[in-house]
Amino acid sequence: MSKQGDGYSDNPPSSQPIYSYSVQNPAYPAYPPSNIYHQGAYGSPGAYGSSPAPAYMPPPPMYSEQNPNVTPPEVWSRNPPGDYPQEALFDIDNGPKQDVEESPPEYTIEIGNSSAFSEAAIRKAFIRKVYITLGIQLVITVGIICMFIFWKTLKEWVQDHIYFAYGLLAALIILTVVLACCDNVRRKVPYNFIFLGIFTIVEGCVLGSISALYDAEEVMWAAGATVLVTIGLTLFALQTKWDFTIMSGGLCVVLMVLLSFGILAAILRSYWLNIVYASLGTLVFGMYLVVDTQLIVGGKHRYSISPEDYIFAALNIYLDIVNLFVLLLSLFGACR
């Protein structure tokens, strides 16, 4: 545009186009219409001093310039959009208008699958910790039992001092309550391993004192039967579709009844009553082994143990195996 005096010329120069977009997009007008050069587009002629209002110059189009067949939107009409041409580019309520067709696609992450995978990995690590801890406990316990049954001096001393086992039994009950009821003890390292190690040593001494009252052959038979029962019930708990975790409450009631029956059998000292008690006890603690195994595995079962309680889970399986061994030992001792 050329300036003449105090105003602007209505005739643009013909040597070159004003808008470079006319070359790239034939659908865009090459020259603005002559009727847009007017005064009072923004109010009175004095709104911008003594000069008339500037001409309306539409901004570049939002549609793709590579496709001339796309129909330009209404905002690029030859007539200005009212008294405020900036409304063509901006939405008063929502800011600058967006080109919907050119917006990038939305990417989503399958959070459910990733969380399921992480949960399965945590559960596998938990199971590994439980059975490694259990294996160490069983190795220590077997070593202590062998010491009591093959070391003749110690075996005779235990037979002469039968109250040694009762004193260890009281300490064992206290340690069991601490590990089962105190979350800070069984979850915080290294206190959980320290208390579990003490518990395992005391339990091994109690089992050694009991085994010293039997022949070595009877102890070996009971240990072999315990291994077979434990492996069989563990495989059954892992493969079966039945959910035994819902039976935890019922098994607690049966255990209380079994303890009462055991007290009665100890008072009456009946041979057949002791056999019945040992048989029922083997059945009950076999069920407990299945339930505790499914609680550790988790998965589709209704109830499961938290991965933070791997010490508590190992303690449950260990006590199930120990009780099976004691009851089977009493059965083999009574039958022989």
C-alpha cells in the first residue's frame, strides 16, 4: 500500500501481490475487497487519531495449505466478521481455535495389564522368600533333632530331665505370640529374622526332646511320612480348583475342639484315645497345610497373605509341618 497525504490509497500496487498465501492456496483471495477500507470500523474516526481505521487484513488460514480442495471456514470470508476481526482467530471463551483434523492421536497405556503383571511378579518373589525361609528352618530343625537322637549322652540327659521340654515349650509359646501379633517385629528387618531364628532353635530343641523319648527308627518313619504328606498336600493345594481359604474360620473352631480333646486324652491316658487324637490331629493340620499354602499362593483364592508378611507365612507352614511330625510320631510310637 502506498501512502498519500494523510490517508491510504485504495488501489494496491499491481506489480506484486499483497498476500503470499494467494500463491500457495488459490482458494484464498489475492486482494482484499475495496469496500473494507472504510472509516469507523472501530468506532468514530477519532478512535485512532485523525487517520481513518486501518484496513482489515485476515490472518492465515487454519486449514491445510497442501490441499486446496478443502473448503475454507466461514472465518475466512471476504467480508470482515463484524467490528472485531480478531474474533476470526480466537474463541472468546476457550482461547485460540484448534484444527481438529490435525490434532495428534491420543495414546493410552494398559494400566490394568501392567499392574496385573507387577502383582504377579511380587507374588512370585513372595513365594520364593517364604519357601527359602522355610527350607532353612527345616534344615536347622532336622539337624537339632538328629543331635538329640544320635548323641547318646544328650538323649539320656533329656530322658532323665523331662521338664526341660516343658520349660522350652513356655518360651516357644511366648515367641509364637510375639511373631504372630506384633507387626513391627515380623515385618521389620533384622528383628523378624532374629526372632524367627530364635523360634526355630527353640522349636528344634522341643522336637529333639520329644524325639529323644522314641527310638531312632520310629523318628525316621515319622519324618519320612511327614515329608510325603507335606509334598502331597502342597501339590494338591496348588492344583485343586477348590478354594480352601474360606474354611479358615471353621478350622479355628475345629482346632479349639481338638485342643480340648487332647487335654482330655492326656488326663485319661487311654491308648485308643491317644490314637484317635493323633489321627484327628493329623487330619486337622493337613487341612491347615492346604489352607496356608493357598493363602501364600493367592491368585483366584478369596483370601491371601500380604507380601510383607513372608515371615508370618513361613511360620504358618513350619508349624503345620511340625505338628504333623509330632502327631505322626505319636502314631508310629503307639503302633510299634
